[in-house]
Amino acid sequence: MTEERSLNFLEEIIEQDLQSGKHQQIVTRFPPEPNGYLHIGHASSICLNFGLTQRYPGYTNLRFDDTNPTTEETEYVDSIKQDVRWLGFEWKHERYASDYFDTLFNYACKLIDRGLAYVDDLTPEEIAAQKGTPTQPGVDSPYRSRTIEENRDLFLRMKAGEFPDGARTLRAKIDMTHLNMLMRDPILYRIKHAHHHRTGDKWCIYPMYDFAHGQSDSIENITHSICTLEFVPHRELYDWLIKKLEIYPSHQYEFARRNINYTVTSKRKLLQLVQEGHVNGWDDPRMSTISGLRRRGYTPESIREFCSRIGVAKRENLVDVGLLEFCVREHLNKIALRRMVVADPLLITLTNHSGEVEWLNSENNPESETAGNRQIPFSNQLFVERSDFMEVPPKKFFRLAPGQMVRLKSAYIIRCEEVIKDDRGEVIELKCTYFPESKSGSDTSGLSVKGTLHWVSRAQAVPVELRLYDRLFSVEDPTDSEADFKSFLNPESLQVVKSAYAEPALAEATLTDRFQFLRQGYFVLDKDSTPEKLVFNKTVGLKDAWAKEVKKG
Ligand code: ATP
Ligand code: MG
């Protein structure tokens, strides 16, 4: 599916590293914080990290960055593993930053012993106030010149739980006048008496991101540590810590975050949508989460293709969700089973048909030679789409109207003879005739019609629910304003069709099948289905508006 393309900047770096002999193999990692479900932005990072070690010798670790005890949950760990696997990737080692808490503690002691870290009694707020600004140097803490012995003693007592939360921190001793604010004696450890999802109550001091991330990379011999652009200023500290600790020199490389329009890609914001009930859980099919996309009917292939097409960039931009839809439509066209479903039924009675059921043959997928056929029942009472009939049609309306002929897909040509209305004047039935010699595949009728309609036979029809989705937000970038992003939620993002009618073959649908409902779009069975009521989610429509736009340039 992926076409040949030129190397991205990371591939160029890696090819050089392999050629020069700097590395024999490359080791990358995908390092999620388990504080939410993965979203489409993470998919980019996953495809990048795992993709590199598929292309070049080496492997990728899955590392849970679980240094923050209060927000992390096992539910998130499990969902992250499921999503990475579903996308088609397998990690070499499953690791947790918390696996390294002992090592990290020893590293901290090493810095103290070398006079490169000190215990500060200032509160985090006081520390922030003394940091200075990009144009103003910071101020040394009064505790900066403590002796090594005193620092060691206090640090051990911090670990032993002698002090309350926030009472003391461990800080690197670098330079309070450094041009890079992150180098002004950054906090390495803070006190937090909190239960951790893996280490339980063993620790009451926890390392800060900057003191855990690079060291974890180093412990795992990560050769190329890839992160997003907001970490560019952190690289100096990353390198400083590795150098002073004299540990394996991992290197950090940055690429632009990938965000798509009409949605949000931030776990914190997605969590708000879930908690405040704006959506039905993390896997709501409108969500930008991988689990939401999966439930919506996206395929791993289509998401990987999307990530490959957007590639890696050095500059942030908002990617058009139309490209994602284009990728899934392209894949589903190849694999989806064709089925007929009438969303808004209008009854048709064939006055010249005996009522005996005839089973017609129809291709499962004309795009695939191996997809085979299915049988569709045809009889004297059928449903067609209400919108496929007009009593007073405009010119070029090639569907049903009084006296007009259409072909029923895979079946016969019919002609509308009479329109039946109820007391209120509403059309409730069409009396039609059919042409027995016009059967699809063996048509000898000599009739020619322009319109072909989808339909289902009434007696065998299976009632189903359809869930149709629109953009979750009504503006391209809901976070690009002062207003609460939730004020831009699209009130019409979900439309439910309670009683649509499906051809009987759909009664056997499973959660992994993909369908094209003729003339309606691509659909997938939803987990809310019961034997009494099947529920289908619309993945995407049939129209290929995005590709046309792109061709136009
Ligand atoms: P969020 O704001 O959604 O919590 P995060 O960056 O804090 O995102 P992490 O769990 O720390 O989430 O991310 C794991 C990895 O995925 C990191 O390497 C991060 O850089 C990458 N990542 C997260 N969001 C995106 C995105 N939108 N585009 C590309 N990579 C991303
Ligand atoms: Mg984060």
C-alpha cells in the first residue's frame, strides 16, 4: 500500500549511524504515560518508532513512563498494550520507568556525592519564584551550598518518609544564570506520599520527568530517543545528566506533534470529554483515540497508511482529517463486503409477482476475486429508500417516480404504477410491476434504465440500528481560542437511525467484518449489538471528496 518515498530526517541519521559503525543496530522506544488511552497522535509516534526498527536492524521497547503515582492506572496500561498490538506492532521488552526507581535513586546519590545535586528546603513555589526569566538570571537557593554529607543525610530521610509532601526537593546543581531556564538547578526528586500502581507504598519520593526519561533511555541502551518538539529545550539537560552520570549515551531527536483537525489529541482533554459525559467512553466512535477509531471501523492498515503519508515533520501543523478518511475508504473499498440496507424504508408491492421467494446471487465485493457471492431473497414486498422516490420528480431524477423504471441491484427492473397515501397524504406504499426477463446477469428485456437502487425483501429483512457520525467538533481547531474547547462540540455529531432494514446475510455479521452498505457508506458492527438488535457504526461515507480536492491541487 505504501509507495516509495524519500528518507525522512531520522532515517537519514540512522543510515549514517549504521554506515559509520556508530551503531550496529538501533534501539527505539515508545514511552507513553499510562494516564489515558492512546490517540491518533500516538499512532504517529508508534508507527515511527516501530517502523524504524522494522526497516533497520534493532528493536523497539514499550516503556510506560509511570513516574507520576497519582494519575496512572492499570486500565490504561492494558489499553495501551492492546492498541499497539492492534496497530500491528510487537515490542521487544515491556518496561516501566518505575522498574528503575532503585537505579534512579542510586544515580541521584551519585550526583550528590559528586557535588552535583543538593536538597533544597524551599517549596516548589519558592523555587519557581527564584528561577528568574529568560532575560533575567535566577537566584541561588540559600540551601545550595549544603555539604555532601548533609545532602546525603537529608535525601535518605526524604526517602524514609520523614518529611511531608512538598517540604523538600532534590535539585541538580548546575547554574542559576544559565540561558536555558531548564538548566537552572532543575528539580530531580519531589516528595509525594502516594500509592503507585506498581511499586505500591515503597516510595514517597518520585523522580521528575527529566530525571527519569533520559536515564531510562540509557538503562535500556536506546540509541535514538524520539520525542516531540516541545522537548527541544530539555535536550541540554538530558545530555548533561547522562554525561555527569557517565551512563550509556542515548540521544534525543525531536519531531513535530501530529494533530488532526475537528478533534482534540490530548489525553487530558479526551479524559474531560469522557468524565463529563460528552461522549460514551474512551472508545466512543467519535473519539480520536485508537480504541474509538477501531470501534468506528478503522483498520490498522488504514491508520498505518495515514501515518506513513503524513510522515515526520520538523514543524507543527494540523493534518486534515479528510486524509485519514481517505486512507480508510481506500482500504475498505478493497476488503468490505457489499450489503444492502434501507435506512428509511418505503414499501413496494410487486403486483405481478407470485410472492414465492427467489434467492438471487450477488457478489460480495466486485473489487476482490476471492470474496465470493451471497444469496439475497427477492419477493413481492420490498423496501426501498424513501428518498429514492419523488412524486413530482425534477428532470434527471433517475429513481422512482410515477411511471418511471429503475433497476433493483442484482435483481430486476421495476416500474412504479401507483402511489398509495395515508389519510394525511403521506406516501406509504408504491404499487409496482417487475419485468421477469430483466434479471441481472441474464437480462433479455431490452429495457434500459439509468438508476439502480438498493433494496431489501420485507419478509426476510433484519431490523438494525445505524449510528451515523459527524465531526466531534464544529471548528477545525477547538483549542485555538480563549473559549473552553468543549463549547465547540458539534451537537449533531451522532445521529441514530433506530429502525433500518438489512438483508438477511447481515444477521451473521461479526465485529471484525467490514461492510459497504450500498450507496450509504462503510459500516462495522458495534459491540452494543444484541441478538435482537444489531447495531452498525458508520465508519465513513463513500464520497471521495478529499482526493478530488488534492487532485485539483
Ligand atoms: P498527551 O498530551 O495526549 O498526554 P503526551 O505527549 O503527554 O500526550 P505521552 O504518553 O507522554 O503523551 O506520549 C507518548 C509518546 O507519544 C511520546 O513520545 C510523545 O511524544 C508521543 N506523542 C504524543 N502525542 C503525540 C502527537 N500528537 N503526535 C506525535 N507524537 C505524539
Ligand atoms: Mg504527558
